[in-house]
Amino acid sequence: MNVANEPICIIEVWEDKVPNLVKELRAKLPMKSVLQHGKLIGDMVFFTMPIVAPWENKFKTEEVGKMRREKYGKVTGSVCFYSPRQQFCVVYGDDTAEEPLPISYIGEVIEGDLQLRVTGLETWFDQGRVVELEIIE
């Protein structure tokens, strides 16, 4: 994931858990969008993608947070896709809303936690930068 032409983090999307979404991503990446901050739901950045995909690996948002806290001690690094609004969501901190909304839990940040946190905080004040997702093989 790059923001304003700077590399931010590497995200792993789980092919075995979200095969339909991975197929769509492979067909459409690289792709640019506008980075936004989830002002009401905590430490999360997101962007809209022109991808229509069914729910896969479906959980409630609050369940993803609970699973991550149990496994890693924090929510930071979770990556989800919210199908109704076509939003790719990346959690950069541990302040997240406990919402009973459905979400596809699709992967995690595997490199770049610190730069992602900086980018998340910057996005709070400066929304609208260009974000790009690309595939690294």
C-alpha cells in the first residue's frame, strides 16, 4: 500500500479465506483511490474500490477486534473489506469501535506497522491523499 507515492505497508490478503475477493483484486490491481479516515470508528483508514465481492470470512467488526486482541494483544494490522460500500479498511491502531456490523476479514499488515500508524494519524488531519494498492509477488 502506497500513499502519496510513498510505500507505507505490505498487506497479506488470505487467498484461502477470501478467494473471490483475491480474484477481483488480481484482475484490477494496481489501483488508485482516495484515502480517508474512519473518524467515528477509531484508528482506521479506508478507501473505496470499484470491486463487487460477496461476503467472505464474514464476522462482526467487534469479533475481529476480539480475535486480534486474543491472538496478538492488539487490533492493529487487521484488514477488512466492507462489501456494501466497497471499502478496503486497514486498522492502524487499537482504538476501534465495537460495532455489530458485518465485515469480511480479509488479511493483515505483515510489514510497516510504524509507517502505517504515522499515515493513519496524518490522514486524520489530511484526508484525500492518493492511495495505491499493488500486487507484490
